[in-house]
Amino acid sequence: MQQFVVPQFIDVESKIIGPITARQFIESLAGGLILFLLYRFANFGIFLVFGIIVVVVTFVFAFIKINGMPFHYLVLNMLQTFRKPGLRVWNKELSDQDIRAILAAEKELAKEEKKPEITTKRPIIKGSLAEISLIVDTGGAYKGEAK
């Protein structure tokens, strides 16, 4: 029996600068760029207010993990759940009698609808079978005899 090496720690990101991963470094760099732009183009009061918010959001997205997953996975999962929830909650506004009436009406509509017509194929006789074979063999060059 062959033995195979099973890779371990495949979910661990590689470190590039000390304990900081590439993703954390890029997110911190983006936060630093936003802080620099705030410092250059806003007055000092606005820079302090928005700067603190940017630092906190950057730190949370770069370094906080929830259930062993980075924070941005939590945000993406929340957005996906709010947009299209997987759990459907039944809001019972109709009574049992209303539901039975709706089901009965649907059954009546199904009975009233026409049943699809059943088409029958014409039987293939030996003469036409040979003709069809000739059409197939010639790749459609022979069109068959007009009847």
C-alpha cells in the first residue's frame, strides 16, 4: 500500500515581515495611505476624527480573527446572508381554511387545463428505412424522393 504525505497547516498564511502576513501588510498600507490623504487634504479636526475611525477599522480588518477566520470573511458572510438568507421563516398570515381553499382552486385549475396532445410517429417501412439510410450515408446530399 502506497503512503502519501498529507499537507498540514494549509490554512496558515505565510509571514513576510515578522509576524505580519502579506494580507495584513497590504491592509495596513491601505489604511496608512488613507490616513496620509486625510492629513494632506483635511483640516486637523477632521483628520483626528476620521483618522481614529480609519485606524480602528484598519486594525480590525487586518488583525482581528473571529472563529479562526479573518474579519473580512465575517463581513462578507454577513453581506451575503442579508442579501440572500438561507433560512426562510414562515410568517403565518393565512388560516388553515384559506390555505385549503387556495389548494382546492389550484386543483380545479389543473383539471381544467388541456392535457397535451399525444403525437404518434408514422411507422417506418423498409423502403423508407433504406431511403433514410441513403440520406444519412450521403451526408444530406441526397434529399429523398418527393412524395
